[in-house]
Amino acid sequence: MPAGKSSQTRRAHATSQHGFTYIAVLAALVLVSLGTQGVIQVVSQQAQREREEALLRVGATYARAIGSYYRATPGSVKRWPNTLEELLEDRRLLQVHRHIRETYPDPITRNTEWELVMAPEGGIQGVRSRSIRAPLRTGPVEIDEFALPAAQRYAEWTFVYQPDMNPPAAPKGQP
């Protein structure tokens, strides 16, 4: 066999080997990127789940604080707070009362602007997120004393204090 032909055969064989390696590397990159995409999706969903849990906690905290403010109103005519900041320092009594430690941001929008639910008599009765994203939990949700109906978006979860319309009966022997 002439020397020229054997080197050409070797070069052709080496070139086909390089093509195979290139395709194998591309296939490995595709598999790695698909795996990474799956991991990112799981991590993203976990982060949304954590923000959703935080929204349930913070919303319930606001509703409890609004209820505390409402019940602490001196006299028989109860009053709702006009701003969320009034929950920080209630100066209606002799001693300043704090119904909440700080104004919490909405965990979904990461903004301090909540949509306020106004009471029929005026003032704030509750809060809700401004987010139009779909929650992971689409069925009814119960957290502590609050029951939230099924929702298609976070803004449908309303955290409202409902005053007890039937005050407790006076103990026996008292008018």
C-alpha cells in the first residue's frame, strides 16, 4: 500500500472520530441542560410555596392585629384602623399599645403596598395581596381561625377580621 493512501485513510478515520465526539458532547450538554431545567423548576416552585406560606402567615397576622385594634377601642362603639401604621402605635388609650411589631411586606409581590379591605363603617377591616399570580393551592385553605375559599389568584385570598356579632352572655346573677 502506498504511503499516501494510508495517511489519507488515517485522516478520514480521525475526522469521523472527531465528528462522533462532537455529537456526543452536544448530546451530553442537552441532557445536562434538561436536568438543570428540571432542578430550576423544582427550586422555583419551592420558593413560591415558601412565599405562599409566608403570605398566609402575614395575612393572618394582619387580620389578628386589626381585630385586636377593633376590640381595644374604648367604649361601646368600636372603630377600625384608618391605616396599617395605626396598628404599630395605638395612641387611643393612656398607654401606647402595639397590635403588630412592624408593617410587613406582601411576600408574593415583595411590596409593602397591600390592597386594603375597607369596613362598611369606614376604616380597614382586612388586607389582600395585589398579586394576580395563580397560587399553588387552588382549593380552600384553612390557617388558624381563618378559612379562605378556593382561589385562582393570590388577590382572592382576603384576610379580614370578622367581629363577633353575638357578644358573650353576661354571667348568671349579673344583669
